[in-house]
Amino acid sequence: MKPLIDRIQYYARKANQYGRSRYDYFVGRSAKKPPANRHARLMAYKAAVHRRYLGI
């Protein structure tokens, strides 16, 4: 099983990538639109990591 810190780092890295791609799309630096369900998937992963941290 991966350590919790690795899971938190993964979430932070992916959330930053999503934010960066979303910003680039809105300011016109990129024509590629970020996936519509990416935010929901990131929030589900964050909730799962939090539940694991709490031991629920």
C-alpha cells in the first residue's frame, strides 16, 4: 500500500495540472478544453484520501 504522503502529493500534482490547463484555456493559450468531469474526479479522490487519513 502506498504511504499517505504519496497519495497527497499525487492529488496536489494533479490538481495543479488541472488548474494550470483550465487557466491556459480561459486566457486563450490553449485550444484544448480540460475534461468536464476532472474536477469531480479530483474531489472524489481527495475525499477518499481524507477518509483513509481519518481511518473511516
